[in-house]
Amino acid sequence: LKHWRNVALHLETKNQKLQKLLNFTPDPALNYISARVIGDPGRVFVRSMVLNSGSSSGVREGQVAITGDGLLGRVVKVGYQSSRILLLTDINSHIPVITERSPLRAILVGDNSDRPQLAHLPAITEVTVGERIVTSGHGGVFPPGLPVGKVISVANGEIHIQPFVDMIRIEYVRVVEFGLDGFLPIAHGSG
């Protein structure tokens, strides 16, 4: 253990020196707001959840909702004591992602099923079943590297994803501020 501790300390020092050399700007400190799911409308045309935290707790539109397993969605409506999350499976959800093995850019498109699809992939693409999908960071709404899901089927030009988050069993959610204020309008007085 002492050997691995020394290796880690050496790598940390080296990393700090290289970051300084590159004039690297570190990611801002993350602020988490934990909330309980109090409503899951689960309608045919809407895939969303209602949380028991709102603007009084610091929740804002555009913030990212995650669980310990990965990305759940984003906050789309905020009241004083509650907020609504648009799930990544909703038909209105379009999330820039990449494949982890061969970083191909794509858009994860919700279709109101439990298995969203990858769209807008390059014409010559080889995606394999089991490949992990993470957020790309493009578009400025989601930070890069958040776990989303894995490819479960590639057939007839359609690539379906199994989200890492089990949307049926969610009780608690973390709403995260990733410091992406420059990309999203700040809602004033929403309720």
C-alpha cells in the first residue's frame, strides 16, 4: 500500500506541474442538492419525475439530475418547493454523447420507451453491443464523461441503449450544478 500511495503522490505532483504548464483551468467545485422523487407521472407522452426540492433549495432549470448509477436527465421546470426532471428516455430529450471505446459522436434520442436510440452517427460506424455511452460535453448542457448506458442492440440501422439508471426504482436524485451558466439562460422568478 505504501508503494501505491507513493505512486499516487508522484502522479498527483506531475499532474499539477503539467496543468500549470498548460495554464489549465480546473473544473469548478460541484454543488449537489439531494432530493426525493415525489411524483412519477409516467404518462404515455411524457417521461418525467417530480422532486421535493425547488428554488428554495437552490434547484435551477438546466441543472443535471444524476443517481449513483449515472445520468437521469435534466431539470426543466422549477417551483419554490418542487421541480420537474425531463428523463433521458423522454421523446423531447436529445443528449450529445460519445461511445467510450471509439469516441464517436452521436445524439441520444429519447423515444418514450425504456431503450433510447443513438442518432446522427457518422455513415461508416461500427458500434458493438456492450459498448458504454457517456456524455460528450458538446452543447454545454451536460459535462463530458457522465455515464449514460450501454449498447444493447444494433440492428436495421438502429442502435438502442440500456440506460445505467433503473428509472423504475429511483427514490433519491442528486441535482448537480456543473458551472455551465454561460450556456444556459437563468430563469428568473419561475414558480
